[in-house]
Amino acid sequence: MAEKNTGDGRNLKGAGRTFAKEILIPILLALVVIQFVIQAFKIPSASMEDSLLIGDFLLGLKFVYGSPIPFSHHKLPGLTDPKPGEVLIFKYPGDPEYPEGNKGRYRFLVNLFLFGNLYWDTQPQPGERHLVWYMPKDFIKRCIAQSGQTITVSGTKVLIDGREFILPRKGKYAANRGYDPLRDSLIFRLPAPGETVDLDTLPLKQAVWIRSLAYQENPDADVQLQLDLVRDSVIDNGYVLPYFNGDPENQTHGAVYALLNLPFERKLQGGTEYLHSENVPFKTFQDAARYGFIRTNDLPAFLPNDPAAAKALREGRRVENNEYFLGNYLEFINQNIIGQGNEAGHRYRIKASLSIDGLKGTKYTVRKKCYFMMGDNRDRSSDSRYWGLLSKDFVKAKAFIIYFSFENEDDGFSFANPFTWTSIPKKIRWTRIGKLID
């Protein structure tokens, strides 16, 4: 009887077992570790200097505060909650869930697990594709205060419940820092879980913070900031501002003119030049806040006489879309309105409300713990003083250890230029490797 030749079958099964053992299983284990245990992060800016430096590569521990559950907004139970003084890696609250914050325009397609999401652009501009990859950025800051605590910022002093929060030993301020009221003057009590906050009792800047917190706690909802104009205690949204003035040297003022497409002329008064618009409907500002036209960060230098720059800002395409300057914009608009009300013998103010899936109100009940974050390089940090409070839901990991550090701020090294490769040993910060983050 002839023997059956089973060699090819054995070889195929052996190859399959080898592939699974040597390649597939290690890849799956690595994905599990990356998803549930650790997060790699590279320091991109100077906001945490000199505790953390540009070019530091570090690992964060996810399981400490609760690992994320794939394909959802939920997390597994953590070992503990974040505490003041700890350095956290978190999803930046200013980034919208959808590209450009436009849920109507972009259709969610698929979650790419660790690598963001794919969306379908229903209205691509000429030269752009329908398929869009989008992943909100992560930030790293130090937790300064938590729910129930009161933070006071006065110049270079930061007080938590009346006690000074000492600058970390390698933290710093800018030289010749001057005084910036947005950065150097603040008193705010962080709401506790279950506490109801009334936006109508807060400055507009802090009302924006609550809107950001509501967005973090309701990631699947349509969360919008609504503005109403109150004239002598009566809502008057049909009001038309007789004029709207701004400083051409002020980036915030220039951005508002550009983003809202306000026609203007330059005027002189007492030797000082200013921007002047006439007959501006309050509805212009309402629509801007509701649809996000003034939710823009990293604005290019804007000159009010540059139509191309104005158009790019108004369209907001591929521009960072977040809350960084929103409080500034609203305070600037409010100043114009209050000033004109005083001139006319009336009292005007902007009233902020929240709309969550169409339900509008001035009050919001906080669900989870929240935190106030600040960079160790306090004068060079985009932190909670600007974009607001961080919800526990957006915390991703506790910063743990620096596993590599590479100094290349002078761009002296480039992968594309082999002649620069010899500089690698000198650019590695050997003494920082293995440094625990405190």
C-alpha cells in the first residue's frame, strides 16, 4: 500500500503555529499593554520646563486612574484618583470629538483602536479627500487643585484653599514677565460631583470652562454655548451695536474681526489708531459662539488689512479648533456692549447658557471629579487658566518615567541628512534616561 504524503500539511501547521507563537501573540500582547497599561508620550513644548524638557520621551501608567475600554467613552476602575501635585497625561479638552467640531459635516466610520478614528467628509473642498483621519491631541500638565477646592492666582502666587502651592523645584516663570490679568488674576472654586453651577453667576471666561466640562462629561451629545443679550434685565437679542471698536495690535481683537467677517475702517483718536465697525447685529456673536467660529487656537499672525488671512480664519479649515481664546473673545465683545450700554443710559450684559442636545439652561450639574491643571513653566503654558477644567473622564495616565531624551531644538539632526547622524550621541540627554517623574 502506498504511503500518504503528509509532509506539506505538517509544514503548513507548523508554520501557522510558529507565526502565532512568534509574531501574532506578541503583537496582541503589545496591543493589550499599550491599550490598558502604558502610554508613550513625547514632550512637544516648553510648558513643563524645567521638570520636563522638549524631546523627553516618557511612559505613563494608564491602569492607575482606570484604563479605557475600547470603542467606548468608559473606563475600567482605577487604583486611585488623581491628586494635586501629580503630573497627568490627558486628552486635551479643547479638541472636539469630530474634525473641526462639525458633527453634521463629518460622518464617523470606524474606530482605529489606538490610532484615532476615520471620518467621511460630506463637503470636501477642492483638492481634499472624503476620507479623513482625526485624532485629538494629548496634553501633559501638573494637577494643581481638585473638586471642592478653591484656587487663587495672584501674580506669581498660586493658593489652594488659602495655602500656597509652591512652584515645583524645577518649575519657573518667564523673565520680564509683566502682568497679564488672564494669567495672573483668578479666584475660582472647582465644583464637586453632584454640585449645580449657574453660568449666569460666573464671568464669561469661567462660563466657558463649564461649557468645556459639560462637553467632556457628555461626549455623545451636542453641547453648545448660547449667548443672550440682556438689556436692563430684559433679553434683547435683536439689538444692533451702533459701533464695535478694537485694537489693531491686539491678536484677540484682530481675530474676532477676521472670524466674524466684520467690515471695518481705521480711525485715529488722540493719536491712537483703532478698528471701527458700525451697526453690528448681536446675532453675529450668537452664531459665532454657537457654531464655533471663534473657537480657534494657534491663530496665525493677523493683520486686519489682509483679506486672505481673514478668509482662512473664518473658514477655520485645518486650524486647531478649541477653547483657548474663547473666553478672551467673549470678554472683548462684552466690553464693547457694556460700554455702549453705559453711554446710552442702559445696562447691557451678555448672558451665557448651555444647550445640550437642544435643551437650554443656565445651570449644569457636575457628574465627576474635575481638576485644575497648570504647567510647571507657568508663564508659557496653555492650561486651565485658558481652556478650563479637566474632567476625570479625560484623564488618560499618570506620568511615570523618562525612557529617552533627545535635544534637537536647533534642528542640527535630521534623518534625511546622513551627515548629521554623527551628532546623535551628543544630542541624547543620557542623565535623564530612567528618571522618575515627580
